[in-house]
Amino acid sequence: MTEVADVLDTLDQPLTGAAVGAALELGLFWLLQAESRDAAEVGRALGIPVGRCRAWLKVLSTAGLVEEQAGMYAPTATARSGILARYSAETWRFLAQEARERLEAVRDLPRKLRARHEPQSNGRAPYLLQMAEDPDRARRFTRMLYELHGPMAAQLAAKLDLRGVRRLLDLGGGSGVVAIALAKRWPELSVTVLDIPNVSVVGREIVRSDAPSVAGRIDFQALDFLDGELPGGFDAVLECDVSVYSEPLFRRIRRALAPGGRFLIADEFQPVGGSSDPAHVGWTLVRTLTDPGWCAPTVDGTCEILSRSGFGPVATIALAASHSGAGGRMAVQVALEATVRPD
């Protein structure tokens, strides 16, 4: 930014983002998908006064997501390929809601940056606490991740060598998307998925309806794995896109593994100094407003925790980036594999 106008444009960007988010939450693009409509028709359909609706559509036109011809509005080619053809309306609605909540979290930011308080979440991400209290939110969140994480799950199934693994524990894998992909790839594999109760209910429904051929080999147990002991006797434990790494947890994971068992972690590990991705940087700021000491995991930091927790040398498996919606554009890029170190 070199000019005053650049600074002022940056200050206005949240307005455009809010307008786009409202379009996703209210279903505008799906309303216009089949046929163009004028501002009055859009306003009637969505319950918006026509003058306000016209101003909103102008903002979306400036953003390149709707186009106007003779007073009629339709999605642009960008909106059709990047929104309508990408995810379901419900998934976009939830992603937009999360973005709106992040914006609300940074209101009155000068005061919040200087606030002094201790975290109340005990290491739990705010979205996890919300789902524990709200079954409907848990359902929407879980189904969103099931849709978004399909490519990531397929990639893990192709990359992870699970020969000799008969029992796998999937921590925080509540949508069942990774368990389904692994069970299809490895016919001898049985997977136990651990997640909070509200999420486990939805994951069980998804597996039964979408993957009946492997449903008998996927079991869900309702358990917050940050509390108490884990079930034991597993050949491997997987923690995918969860980013909860601590020595107490890793030691409990070690006890859950059979002798020689393997611990697999798949996540977006940050470079030293943090990510430069704007969405991830913003999400990190929001997270630190509720947990001032939180920081994104790194490969070296996670390997140190693994070593202190009784795991042997760590192998790194490169993964392609894939987008998700859990708190921003999360790219699962690296898998780590460690074995239990003999006592």
C-alpha cells in the first residue's frame, strides 16, 4: 500500500466480504442460477427492500460475482465455476456463517488486543466447544467437512501404507470421510472413530447412508479425546487436520497403541515464523483472542513432542495441498509417521 486510497480501500474490504457472505448465506447464487432476475424479484424472494437489494447487488457486481444486463442480474462465469460448481449450497452457507463469525470476533479489536485474560478452553478450539453445545451446528459442520475433505481423504488412502494394520484409531475424524477412504483401500482394516457425541451421531449416519459396503468395519465412539484414557490395542492411531498436539495427549496415544504401533499425523504444518496465507493469518489472530498463547503447529515442534512422548524416529510423507473450511483455507500438506519407541 503506497497511497492513502489504498489504505482506505483496505478498510472497506470487510464490507465487500460481508456482502458476498450474505449472498452465500441467503442463497442468492442458487436463486439466480436458472434464470436472471431484477432487483425487485430478488428482493421479494429474499425478503429484502428493493432499494437495499439493488445496492447490495451492485456491490456483488463490483466484486465480479453477479452481472447486470438491462436491469437483470445473473451469476458471472466466476461465480458459476467457483461457487455453484464447487460445493453444495448448505456447505457454502456454513462457510459464510463461519467467516461472518470471524469478522464479529474482531470487532472492537483495539480493546481485544490489549485485553488480559487466561484461556478458558483447556486447549479446545472454540468451534469444538460450540458443537458440543449445539447439535444442529455439529451436524452442519460435520457434513460440511465430509464434503470438503473428500479429496484429502482419497489422497491419504493412496499415500499411507497400512499393510499389517488391522485396527486403526481415528482421533477427531467424526465425519467418517477418512475412515471410509481407508477402509475401502485396505479391506482388512477396521477403524474406530473418536469424536464428541454430537459429531459422532452425524458421522455414523453418513457412513451408514454413503458407504454401506464398509460400514461394518467403521465404529464410532463418542469421546472427547482430550479427556481421560483412550481405548487400547490399536495397530495405528491417526490424527488428521485436528492440530491438537501435546505431550499428555501423545503419551495417552502411545498407551493406546500395541507394541510397535504407529502414530500418523496429517496436517498443515507451518513454517518457522508462521504462514503468509492471508486467510490462515486472520484465523490465527481470531484464535489468539480467546487463547493468547496459541500458535500453529510446526513439523519440528511436533517431532520434539513425539520424541518426549516415547515415539521413535519420524518419517515425513509429502501430501498435496487441499482446501477445507475449518476455520479458513486449511491445506493438509504433510503426514508424519512415528512408531512406539521400546521402553
